[in-house]
Amino acid sequence: MHTIKLWVDRFLATTCITLCGLLTVIVTWQVVSRYVFSSAGALTEELAKIMFVWLVLLGAALLFGEKGHMNIGIFVDAFSSARLKGVFHLTADILILLFVVAILLIGGLDAVDRTMRQTNAAIPFLRTGQIYLALPICGAFSAYYCLYNIWNDIRALLRPANTQSVEGKAN
């Protein structure tokens, strides 16, 4: 499972780096065309918006995989027992999984389905549903990372207590 996570991490990182590079080129072209040629293209402006949305959502999924997502550590720090902290992490991961599946994955697929017949005004060959595909894709990657984290949380909880204390001293 760890090998799959590494591949998913690489894929998302490469995609985000590529999107960031392309976004930089497109925005630079937008600025040059606006100030040098006195004509801003609607196509490049809309494309920059779309790429930014995709970059943010895929970047959020990648950050989620690194457990860099926002959390409130004061609750976990309140527990003195490593076992209680593990249960809290597991509970939080399960709740996040439910949110990701319900909102991003299922809600995103619904949004894609509802808007797949709408065309984009600035880019007529692009459907609005294709833009919204970023939601369920982000949801799928985030759900995978949630399942990966849940798997690791359960494995940590099932380890004997003396193994956890030895690992804690090693860290």
C-alpha cells in the first residue's frame, strides 16, 4: 500500500508542478498581451482560472496525503495516552473520509453530471462539466489518502503497547 501511495504522490506532484509551470506561462502571456499589445485574450484568462482551480484542488489532495491538512492539535495534545491519541486520529480520519466521499466525490460527480452539457463561454470546445471534474478527482485522491491513513491508524492501534513505547523512544 505504501508503494501505491508513493506513485500517487509522484503523479500528483508532477501534475501540480506541470500545472504551475503552465499557469505561469499563461499568466505571463496574459500580462504581456495586455500591456504590450493592448489586447487581453479571454481564452487565456479563462484558461488561467481553470488551471488555478485544478492546481488548488490537486495540490490540496497532495497536501492531504502528506497529512499537511488543517487540524486542531489542541484536542489531541489534551490526551496523555498514546492509545487515546490514536483513537482520536482514527475517528478524525473516518469523519474526514465521510466528508470527502459525500461532498467532493458524490457531490462533485453530481455537479459534473449536471453541467456536462453546458459549454464554456470563453472556450466553446470545453464543457463546464469537464472543468468540474477536478472535484471528484480531488475527492478520489483524498479518499484514497484517507483510507491509507485509516489503515496506518488501525495498524498503530493494534501494535502492542511496548512496541509503541520503544518506537516513541527511537523517534
